[in-house]
Amino acid sequence: MELQQMRYVVAVAETGGFTRAAERCHVVQSALSHQIARLEKELGARLFDRTSRNVRLTTAGEAFVPVARQALEAAERARAEVAAATGELRGRLAVGAISTVAAVDLARELGEFRRRFPQVRISLQTEMSDRLIEQVRQGVLDVAFVGLVPAARTVGVREKELARGELVAVVPPGHALAGRRWTTLARETFIDFTAGSAASRQRDDAFRAAGLTAEVAFEVTTVEFLAKLVRAGLGVGMVPEAVASELSGLHIVRVRPAPERTERVVWSGLGPSPAAVAFLSGLGVDTA
């Protein structure tokens, strides 16, 4: 079993096809397919169900991919540790963030990190908090910036709270809710983040505290799309106050009792990579 074979399997699993995986890995498809077939023969099990339309992981494949990711991460970590021991910071810095992160200027921090450590490969993806925490736990991400209710507990990762604030409602200018009481929100159609996400649960907590229910007609994954729908008059949204102040063309409606929300940075419970240590140190986060 070779690391390159693992890398090919993970690429197919993540891209959903052999052609796209070959393009990602910069090899011809026949070579990638041959190496995966060799690995399947060695393992004595098929890792993918192949049809003319799609490629799906088998039960064996679902068991194999997380372990393969860990092996690839361990190999990458070993190279980075050796480089760090010789005074050179290399490897990768895979960062995840919610679309409403406001506690840090992430673009500025990543730009500064790249200038300081040009040999480190930086990547960034946006996702919902629960998914980001799981990816840090699995080693897919090194660091993630998430938003959670204050009482939320994370498992398998380490964390530091960066900021705490309230959620506010946002409506188009001139909306009838401007200046109204909190209870009137219950009669509005809501634009919310994906059901079950940390952001959605924060809004749920606010309504539960006030003894209210909400009709959620639109679910989104980014604050930018939420703001577009609100501007179009399709409903009311709730976002962190720090984020709301940066959304043009919207009016902030303060609510009581307002739900609290914390922004946290999380990293691997098994210990951060040298690149992650350097990045977090730049944010004033002690990982020791």
C-alpha cells in the first residue's frame, strides 16, 4: 500500500469521479484507475461502486477513506516537522471559517502569514460550524473559525473563545419592523441558515426564550445570500451584530431577549502542526 494510492482514492472520493480526480492529481485517468485497482486487489475489497453516471464509495471505501486521510496528513506532518526542526516552516495550513466570522480580519491575517512563511501552502474554505469542527477533528483542516451558542461544547478539538456578542434582526430600510417590539417578529417569514446548523440553533434559542415559533421559508449557507434575500423583501434574517453593521442596504432591529453567540477558533486535539502553531501564535493564541 502506497501513499500515492491513498491520495488517489481520497481524490476520487472528494471529487466524485475518476476524471476529476485525475485532473486534481495531475495524472492520466488510466494511471489513477490502475493504481486504485491494484490497491483494491491488495485489500481484497472494492472501494468504489462504478456506474456509467457516478462513482460512490462502498462500505469498505467509507471505512478506508478517513484512515487514508489520516495517513496522508501524518506523512505531511512528518515532512513539516522535519523542516521546522531545521528552521524552515513548510507544509500546509488548511483553514476553515464560517461566512460570518468577525472576530478576526481573516484575509489580512492569512495575507500576513503568507508573507512571513511563503513555503507554506495555504487553503481556505467556508462551511457551517458543525462541519468545520468535524473536519478539524478528522485532520482535513488545521484551524477553523466557528460560531456557537455560549453553552455549546466541542469534542475532539481544542479551542479558544475570540469574541462574544448578540444576534440582531436585519430588514430592508423602511420595513414595518423598524422600531417594533421583539414579539412582532413571530409574524414574519424568516430567512435562516441551514436547519440544524449552529447559526440556525442560535436563532431557535432566541425564539424559544421568548416563547415564539418562526416560519422559515428560505435556508441559506452564506450571510451574503441571506442579505440578498432580505434586500429583496423575501423575509427577515438574524445575524451577529458585528456582521449586520457591515451589510449595506439593511436596517438593524435590536431584539430582546437577544441570543448570544460566541466566535471561537478550534484546532486539533492531537496537537497543531508547526504551520498551525505559527498561525495561531500570530493571533495571540497559545497552543501549549
